[in-house]
Amino acid sequence: MFKKITNGCVRVISRWLPDPFLFAVILSIIVYIAAMIATGMGPLKILDSWANAKGFWGLLSFSMQMACVLVFGSAMASSRPVKAALRKVAGLAKNNFQAIFVTAFISTICCWLNWGFGLIAGALLAKEVVRRVPSVDYPLLIASAYSGFVVWHAGLSGSIPLALNSGYTIFAGEANEMTFNAPTSMTLFHPMNIIMVLVILFVMPFVLYAMHPHKDKVITVDPSLLKDEEEIKHERKTPADKMEQSRILWIILCVAGFVYIIYNFIRNGQAGKDVAASLDLNTVNFIFLFLGILFHGSLRSYIDAVEQAVKGAAGIILQFPFYAGIMGMMTVANAEGTSLASVISNFFVSISNPVTFPLLTFLSAGIVNFFVPSGGGQWAVQGPIVMPAAATMGIEPGRAAMAIAWGDQWTNMVQPFWALPALGVAKLSARDIMGYLVIILVFTGLVACLGFLAWGLFF
């Protein structure tokens, strides 16, 4: 029965889910119409919120960061030391079950530690695992690698709990402001958050393997995707050739990069920031960049690796502006301060009580995240609504904030926005993996719903 349900999801998604770019276009049209209805603003006003600098072009910096995650991560992974490490971990997998388990388990841990690292590490590990176990279903293996992303906001790089740890203030006029604080012991390291993460970590690989197709339905990997790029041999005839392959320039650059990385961690530690708060996306990319340069052994070799890796960033460059436009339409407010996102959030708040509030907040956050796939954007939209309402009901701020965080990460499973880097590494399309991820969406949603009910009743 379970495989029939899974096969049905895969067939429906494969048949009906368009290319992620067309998916973004369709979402844009839906949100455009819904925003006019919810806010009462005219078509030109909503169109302006889609296309202006805060809309369509509002994620240019973030888009470049995500492109760098893919490019620098892939370039680093193509170096000999990283390939050797990935192969050693992949060597733990000897059969189809172990292939799925190792990939999902390791990617979940990596995403909990840091979402930027985990997003690319899981896909790279999957490509090494499938070399060892070519009989495994390749789309399911990549879905297993991406599924670990479902715990990122409950982990050490979760932007919402880290923001609450340092104090979150809501301004509602000059004479009215509210400040919320919750240490990580009440958010990331709260027993219920840890329990939910552990349930997903240990149970999700079994759920994934239960979806593995029968032998006659398995889609094996295209061997051409696993071929290593031939190492380019460069001559050293001209002064330019010698400079490109100079060990002196390579050493100077590596020393400068790693001295700054160490200095930055020391400085943040003296300022009271923990390691998790120090590992923002820029820092992760900086580390990826210089580890890649170090591991490749020469600047020329690293340039070649980056040129190969850039080919996978096309989806990010094309699609992220459209999602920025969707966020612009979701958050644009009329004269009364009403936006489409606030209408959704306020509806769920209005039907809540102290027991169901975190559960319904989680569900509303999942809906909003589908259209605003950004942790920071999610917090900006829902924080000012949820946190005061939670205080009024006597609900501790940590539980309310984590409900938003879990909702934000939950629907990433069926949102192609975040899957693009992994798909770029795997050379697959969204429709190849989304059928499996629908089942993971249901599983993790059930874990979160039960978890937040238990959080309110027993803690």
C-alpha cells in the first residue's frame, strides 16, 4: 500500500509538475491575484511591488550567495582530498538500504550543523554513494540527500532562534515596543526540539527506503553524470603560465584567507557570539572558497574547477528574482497595514487557543513559506504578528518562535527554490524528486504537529 501511494505521487508529480522556472511563474500569477483580493490594492500597485527594487531585485545579494554556495561547494568537492573523504564516507554503503540511510543520515546532520554546508554536502555525498551502489534508485537517493534540509531551522544556523537569542524588538509606534528574548536552551536545545530532530534523523531514512521502487521500476544513474572531469594539463611556457601555477601566490592567498577566518572566529567569540551565530552564509562561502583553493593546490587548478561548477548555477540566476517578486507581492501592505502574508497569519492566530496556537502557527508558517521561501523573510512577516499574540496567551516566546521556524523549513520539501543547488549538482530536475518529497512532507509534518502539541501539554 505504501509503495502504491508513493508511486502514485511520483507519477502525478512527474506528469504535472512543470520546470521549476514555470512553477515560479505560475506561483507569481496566483500570488498577484490573491494579493489584490486580500489588500484591495489595484493591479498596478501589486505589479509595482513585484517588479520594483524591493521585489524582483530584492534578493540579488542572496541570489549571489546561493550561487556561490553551489559553485564554491562543487569546486571544493572536485579536489582530491575532498573526493577521498566523500568516498570514505560513501564506502559505508554496500546495498540499497545503506545507500539511502547513509545519505539521508549524514545530510540531516550536516544541515542541522549549517544549512549552507548541508545543502551542497548531501548532494555531493549522494553522487559518491551511487558510484558504490549503482543499483539504488538515483532520484530517490537525491531526494534523500535533500530531505535533510527539513531540520535546518531547528539547527545551529537557524536564523529565527539565533535572532531571539540576541533579543527581538517589535516597534508599533514611538511609545509602544515589545522585546522578546529566549536563550537557545529554550529554542534549539529545548528537549522537545531535540526530540523532534532525533525522530526525523533516525526514522526518516527508513521512510525513504520504504519508498524505494521495485527492481523493474528503478531509475539508475546515467553513467555520464558520474564521470570525473579530466584534469586539465597546463604548460608552463610563458610568464603568465608560471604565475597562474605559482606556489608562492597560492601560499600567500591561502595564508591570508585562513588567517582572516581564524581572526573572525576569535573576534566573534570575544563579542559573545557562539560558533553557530558566526557561521553566516558569507562566512560559509568564504570557508568553502579558501578550502577549495587550498585543496586544489594551485590557483590555475581552482580556476578550472570553478569554470566547471558555474554551469550548474543557471537555475538560481534565472529563478531567484521571480521568488523575490513573489515575496514582494506577499508582503506589500495597504494603508491599513494589511498584506497577503498578514491575512494568512492573522487567520490562524484568530482560531487558536493556548494549546493549539503553536501547532496552527506551524501550519500557517508552512503556507507562508511556500510563497516566501526565506527564513529572514518569514520572520519579518510573521514575527510581528505571532510573538505579541503568543505573549497575550501566556505562551513562552521560544515555543512560538520555533513554531515559525519549523513551518519555515517544513514546506521546503515541496518548494523547488531551495532544491536548485542540490539539483544542479545532481543534474536532475525538480519533478524527478518531488514525488518522494511529498511523502517526506507528510511524515515531517506529522512529527512536528505531534511535537508541538506535546511541547504545550508536557513541558
